[in-house]
Amino acid sequence: MSLQQSSSWLPGGDDFVDVSDTFLDAAQDMELGDVILTEDFTLYDAMSALEIGDPRMDSGLILDDDAERLVFSPLTPLLPEEVCYVLDRAIACEMEWHAGYTLPQTIYTCLYVHHLTDINPEVIPRQELLQQDPARPVELVTVVIRAAIMGFLKCCDLVWRELSKGRLHDAHPVGTVLSQLEDAKNWIQFLLPESSPWRSALLDRISLRIDMLNLFRHHPSKDREQFLVLLFSASQCLQKVRSVLTPEPAPYSPANFAFDPRITRKLNSFMPLRPHRLPPQDHAWDALADMFGGFAQVCKVSAVASLSAWKISGDLCASFARHSQKPPFIRALFQSAFFTNQRVLDVYPLRWLIDRFFVETVGIEYNTFSAVTDLAGAPPLLNIERKLSRMLLSHIQAAWFNPPRRRRFLARSLLEWQELYHVTSMTRENWGPLVDVTSQGDKERLLIDAIPKAILLWRLSIIEEVLLSGFQLELYVKDEKSFVYWELSQVIHEHLSILDSLGRVIPKDAGASGELIFTRSHLTSFQSLCTGMYLLMLPALHHPAERLALNFVRRYKWAFRPEYKNLRPQVAIPDLSSFASASVEILKDKRQPLRLHFERARDGLAKLDGLPAGLAGPWHEDRLRVARSLSAIAGELALAVPATIVGVNDLDTAKFDWARLPCRWFPGFSAS
């Protein structure tokens, strides 16, 4: 075939013209490095520039197989089961949008979104109404689909307004959309023949959309009882919808052409997007069920007025992949449930955070500390109060950031916690002589000492979270893991020391006492597990010392910021030289025990079941479930590793299963 003969089917033909001189002439007045940007062309657009050959360059190409999509007619009559299919796939689009895909890849692919005016029943031509197929009444499109799509868009609008905190304004109030959905429901109930086999299925889908819209318009923490009733109704509707399988439309059914994954070729944008394939419908229903589960969890946690319970809930949520991948909307609800309109839990002032911090960490009300300092004539604590309340608020809300952002936030926040520890320590030293003059004993001094120790306790727990989150995000290479486990054991050692010190202050009957007992037992076992992993991974160090040092500086830059120079020395700062010295001594000792650490961890974690619930509240059982999982991991490793460090090199590390736990903190061991 000649080139001339093939020009009819080559995209763009073959009559290309060299325009290089045109561009060279136009660029004569530009300096080296100058860039001309068109209006609305942003840095994001520039960073998203495509390489030659990128498949997205062809996103605007219309192939022969896609040509039929151009003839989509929104008023084409549909069978009831085809309407069910359209409504189901619209929810699939919605769930993918919640998962993080863009509007053009999800919501906008539903072509009815672009034709709401065309299917308005008030402007339908009369001939369309007269030429009806009884099996395909046009009202299924103009009343049912239109109302469902309006509800679909309104749900997206309410979600986006929650994410952007009310900075959007729309033309269709929620009440108007709900009224249209009720009209669609009434039409199905009273005008669609009762003999239609899909009548109940349509009713269930419209009812589901009504319940979803009501869920999105209400905040779960405002009126929990009403919200739980709505949530139960929506869950029941979802079960009914899932119980009836919607058949796939015939190949040339109009329902198949209601969604165009290549709609971006018709939208104004600088950068084309890769078409996104919607998941199977069961995947969409599962995502919706998970969202309903997220609503229930927000209701559950918003009813608990405990700083520790919120912290424990957030830590559990962030440590396991299933929970940390909640849609942004659900994570935003958690954050606004904790603090909104300058109120904590929609009830308490910010000062409540300070009170709960000391009650739940030290077991003593903050007013007691204030009374001691007032008696001694010490300066007020207002600056410390303001800083601490802001830091506590940010820390709790950060539990529902996405995992990478949460880790960055925690690493940055360590400087603020160190600054607060520095200030409270200096303040405590300044108070010392004043307290000695007025003190009736050692009790007041212990109370004053407890303030910086409580701050340090939280800082150490944040360091542990930063180190462990690196496993969850798979940041560490094999050579780094030994140091991480060693550093964790050092941090936990300091953590346990602070707990022992605070144990002399906390009243035995306080809730903080039970939490201290549980935390101390858990950390002791966790430290044994970390020590065992440190010894197990130690012989895997193969990179030269220079390479390890460079990786160390890059990985732990959060601990060596210049701002720390003017503050008190950090407790448990990452120290590569101490790690190297300790490792050399351990490798010299051929009798260094290894299995013993895993056995201690296994037994200690298993015994947590019999300890007080502490301050975990409704999440105590979840916390125990994590402990059981860790105990099982420790048990597997205890059976697999040699008694001493001597035989570690003979262990087949290929049998490590780092995906056994969603958080990837420790590997399981597969014997097969």
C-alpha cells in the first residue's frame, strides 16, 4: 500500500509542513530561560507536562470503535433494568471519586450529568411524550434518572463543601433535590405498573440516594441518634440493592453509552487524563458499605469525651492499611467532629484539652498544678497553655491525615514538643526555689516535676510513631531496619523510665493509673520484640559505613534541625555511633541470646488481656486485637530463629512475610 493510499486512514493525514522557522522567528526576542505561559497555566500544569509517546497524548483521538458514543441521546428511552444499571454505575463513579480519581475520570463520565437541562420534564417536546413505548416510559429518564443524577451531584457537592469548609455556593438547595427524588419515588410507586419486575429495585435505589443525601447533609456528631437512624435505613437499602443482581445491558443498549470514559476529550483542560476503568459493581458496593462504616465510627468516637481515647482510636486507625485508606470525606468528618467552631467535640472550650491532658497523663487536674504555682508566687502558665492546647488539637486531627502526610506532620511537630519541653523544664527550675519556700513536703515538687515529664512522654510516643510509620510506608531498605529497631528500643527505654517516674505521682484510683499499667506492660513486650528484630537484622548490614552515614543523615534530618541548638538536649536522639558501638560488642558475644527476646514478647503481649482497660474506652478490644496479632508474630519468630545470634546467617530471610500485618511493623515467618 502506498503512502498516498494510506493517508485516508492515518490520523491527521500525511501532508505535514515544517514550521520550525515559525517558532524560531517568534522566539527571537526571548532570553535564554524565558517561558511564555498562557492564561490559567499554573505550576501544576507545567509539572504535569507529558513526554513524547505518553499514551495520554492520544486521549483526544476518536477511534472507529468509539465513534458511536458521539451519538448519545439523553432522551433515548430505557428499560427499568437499564435504569438500574445506570444508577448503579453512577454510584461506582462516585466511589471512585471518593477514592481520589479526578472528576473528569469519574463523575463527568456519566453523560447524563452534562444533559440535565435536556431531560428536564418541563421542557420535553410534546412529540416525545406522545410516542411512548409502554415498556420504556420516558419518565424513567426525565423523572427517575434526572432526580437520581441531581442527588448524585448534590452528594458530591456536600462532600466537597465539607472538605473546603463551606467556601462553595451552589444553585440547587438540598431541599429542592430531595423534593425531586421524592417525586421520582412517587412516580415509581404510583405510575409505574405494579407488574414491572424492576419496580422494587428502582424504589430501593432512589431510597438509597435519598438516605445518602441526608447522611451527607448532616454531621454525625451533631445529632447522633437521628444520624444513626438514617445510617441504619441507608444500610438496609444497600442490602436490598445488593440482593438483586442487575444484568449487564445488551451490547447496543443505550445504557452502555450513558458513560464515556474518554469524556476528557470534550472538556477544556491543559493536560489530558488517562481514561479510568470503573471497578466491578461489587467493588463499588463494598466501598459504599465501608463509607457507611466510617460514618458509624465517627458517631462512635464523637460520643467519647476523652483525649486518650481519641488518641488511641486515631493511632489504631493510622496503623492499619484498611483504616488509613478512608475516603478524604470521612477523614474530614473525624477532624471536624473533634474540633469545629472553636469548640472541642462541639461542646468544650480549648482549655478542656489542657485539663484532659493532665488528668489522663498524670491523673491530676490542671487546676492542682495552677494552685501550686500560684501558692509559690510563680508566673502564670498562659503561654504554655495556649501552645499545648494548639499542639494537642493538631496532633489528634493528624491521626486522620493520609499516612505520608501524617508522618511528615509528626516529624515536624517534634520540634514544637521539644520547645515546650524546654520551656516547661526551665520554668520548673525557676519555680524550684519558690516551691521549696512554700512547700509542705515533696508532693508539690513532684507535681511541678510532672509537667515537663508529661510533655516528654507524648514526645517520645510521637518519635515511636514516626519510626514505625516508616515500615508502613515501606521507606526503609534492608540495611536500615536494624538501626530502626535499635532506636525504637532506646526510645521505649526512655519512655518506660518516664512512666516509672510518673507512677509515683498518679493516684492509684485514677484512670491514668490503669492506662499506665497497660502501657508499661505493652511497651515492655514491644521493646523485647524490637530488640529481637534488631539482633535478627544486624548481620544483614552490607553497605559501607559511608553509605550508612549518608542514609542516616537523610532519614533522620527531622532530629538534627538547627533550631535544636538553642534547646535542651533531646532525649533518645538517633545516634549512629552508639548503634555501631553497641553492634560491635554484640557481634563479639557468640552467646548473645536471640530467641529469648521473641519469647518474652510473645508471652508479655498475650498477658495484656488480663490488664485494666485503661483509658482506651470503646477501643480497648481493638487494642487487644492488635496485641494478639503482635503476639502471634512474635511466636512465629520465636519458633523460627536460633537460640543465639550465632546461627542468624543460616536463617532463610526470604520466608519473612512483611505484609502479614497491615502496618508492616514486623514480619511473619512462613515455615513452608
